[in-house]
Amino acid sequence: MRNLSMDALRAFVATADLGSVTAAADHLGRSQPAISLQLKKLEEHLGIEVFLRFNKQLSLSDAGSAIYEDTKTILALNDQLLNQFAKPELAGQIRLGIPSEFATTLLPKIIGRFAQSYPQVTLEVLSDLSRNLLSEPQRTQYDLILGLHDKPSPKRKGLIKSDRLVWVGKKDYLNDRQDKLPLILAQDGCLYRKRALKALDKIKQPWRIIHTNPDLSGIQAAISEGLGITVLAQSTIPDGLDAIERYGKADRLPDLGSIDISLVYERRAASQATSRLAGYIRSSLN
């Protein structure tokens, strides 16, 4: 059984109403060649010529005039049926709390896709240390939090994955002129900072913090200038930097263990938009 294309019928009606393929293309948000192709398909499918073309002017043929009203009826019934059962479009506002390094590396991957899929949802992103994001009463200010946890647990609610912490720097830069390991870290309270200093003290490796910056882009810039190294979750290493195991006189750097990454939100009270964004984040990290 042959079926008429709704796109072809819509192109036909728009062209007939507006008087040109160009105007129809603008109206439907399509290219001019795409509209011309739909009209050609319709004529081939019906075996008739729907438009008369003279000096780049279009007018309905007798056959085109005969099918015009029926075509509008078909389109109206099609749209009515779709609207009757269409799910309401997601809308609203989501306040997302996220550590800065994940905001820098993760959000570009998902914001475009999410915004394109749900244009009526406004996403407000706030970056801070996980310790602050998850603290009371600050956590109640967010609809969704991407949280980092110092002690991994397979039973953690909302767990996405456990991620290794790694030393990060420029692989081609080894500064062996410094007795103390130069570190570029976030401010006091950062889980990565705490883990790094504890691991270095355990093996009695001298260190000094030469640059403190709460933002990953600032840390990345300092590392790119060869000022030192930092600690990041393996899944957030930005382009241009590498996980390293040795650095100058420090020789082999100590193991840093793993952290848990989870999504924290009230599932029962969460809006459909929040739940959908949580799904996007979970799939991106996995």
C-alpha cells in the first residue's frame, strides 16, 4: 500500500499559499532544494503535475487545485491526532550544583544536547567545592548536585561510578631543579588537595603549593606554563594535559586512590526535567 508523505503535502500547501518555493522553504525552516524535492516526490507519487511553472512563477495546475482542499484536510487531521496524544513539552528551571572541573569538562558534552532536546528548560549552573555543595543548608538550594565523596562505597545512594585520582601535568616537562614538588591546587577544603598532601606526607616527599585556583581553567593554564602539577579525577583530565606517574626529583608519585561520583537529588520530589538531566549526566560519565 502506498502512503503519502506528510512532508511532501506540507511543502505543497505552503508553496501554494505563499506563491513560491523560496517562501515555502523559509516558512517551513527547510532549504529550497529540499522543498523542490518534496514537490517532485509528490508529483511522481500521484502521477500529476501540481504546479504550472512560467517565467519562474508558480500557479496551481488543475490537478493541484483539485487536491488542495483535501490536502489541507489531511494535514489538519494529522496534526490534530498528534496534538491529542502528544506529551507536554518539558519546561521549568533546574539549579545544578557541580564541581568546577566537571563543569569545565562534562557540561560542554551535555548542555548542547540537553538544550536542543528541551529548549523550554532553563539550566542554571553553579560551581563550588563538593564539600560546600553537599553541606546543609546549601544543598537544599539545588535541584541536582554532582557530588564527590572521599570514601568510596558501592552502596552509596545515587552512585554513578568510582573514579581514580591521578597526578596531572605536562608529560614533556620534568623540573628536576626543585627539591620540593611544585603543586597547583584548588583552595583548602578541596578533596583532591587533601588527598594529594596526605599521600605526599605519607612518603615524606617535600612539597610546596605555588599556585591556588578554584577553577580548572586557571589550574590548566598554570600547568601549561610549566609551573607544576595537580590532582584530578581521571575522567576530567582536559585536552593538552596528561596523567603522570613521575615528576623530576619526586621520582614515582604516590597512589591517590579513588573517589565516588554521585548524583544527589530528591527523586520523589524531582521534576521530570531534573530526572531527565540526571540521566544525561549519568550516561555521559559512564
